[in-house]
Amino acid sequence: MNEIENSYAWHAYDSAAVNDWIMRNGGNVEAVRASGSIAEMRGRFVPCKRSHMYGYQFEPDPAGAQRAIVVPVIEDGAMVDIIAWRVSRAKLDVWGCVTHTGRFLNGAAIYDKSRTGPLEVCEDWRHWLWTGCNGVLPLRVEAMPDLTEAGDLLVDHASALRVLYEAFLWPLNAGPDSQEWQNARAEGRRRIYREAA
């Protein structure tokens, strides 16, 4: 076991708050539970200045004052991070990771060659929850080019241009007038399907 796996094993526990959190945020309890480990953990959230899709770092601590719902981030068969959402009735969106090394929630779906339809790229964690955790949730902007390995992508109408840029165009060392840029743009437009607004 690596350090993050040990932390999850030592500090995570099941509780009624898990099902309550799933239902309160519009998820299907059975689907979310079937997707993998989900638990409660105590600790604290501290603001994070890194460039990620979230704004906090979660520090596990059994004596911590804050409660969190946690899910391991699995990559290449190993736990590399833990994502945590603060348990609160408040509308404030407080969530983050422990190590900041995780790239995607459900990242294995990117490389699943048995999928017959487009991979749903989730705009935020609630969207990921609503898919029954079958979509993929990017955690870091620099991970976005990995999505080009997924085949066709299904995105929220409002995020289509962002996904096109971050996955297909941002990694290029070429300007918008180059043939390489034009080819990548055409490829992205061909492979990105938009859900109705």
C-alpha cells in the first residue's frame, strides 16, 4: 500500500451521511455506490492556489472538525489521490484533493475500447454524480489532452469550446493560422458532441 491508500484505509468510514449527500446532490445511491469506494472522512479544507478545477486541499485528520465525502482517484490501477467534498447544508462549493496528483475521476473510461457511445465529459462534480459516476471528471487542466484518446466526447453545450481548446488545441506548439491547428480544430469539432443546453 502506498501512503494515500494507507490514509484512505485508516481514515475513511461508511456512514449514513454518504447516502444523504448523494441523494441531496441529485445522484442515484445504487449507481454511485456501485461505481467504487465512497466514504466519509474527517479533516480540514484549506485554500489551494494551484491551477486545478477545484480550490481546496483536503487534509485527512480523524480529529478534524470538518466532515467530507471522499472518493479515491484511481489511475493505472493504483490510488493516487483522494477527492473530498465538504458535508454541509450550505451552498458554498468546497471540494478538493489530498495530493493534487489525480488527473480524472473515472479516468479509466478514457481508455475503455468497449464503449459504444461518446464518453461524457463532466463539467463539474455534480454532473459526474448525475451520470452515476460513468462520465469522466477532469481534475487538472493539463490532463485535458488525455481526452483525445477517448474517441468521441459528449459535453455540456456551454463547455464545448473549452474542451475543444484545452484537449485539442492548447497542447499544440502552433498558431491558429497553421495547418496543424486547423487540422486539430477540425478533428475536435468532428469528435465533440454537444448536449442540448
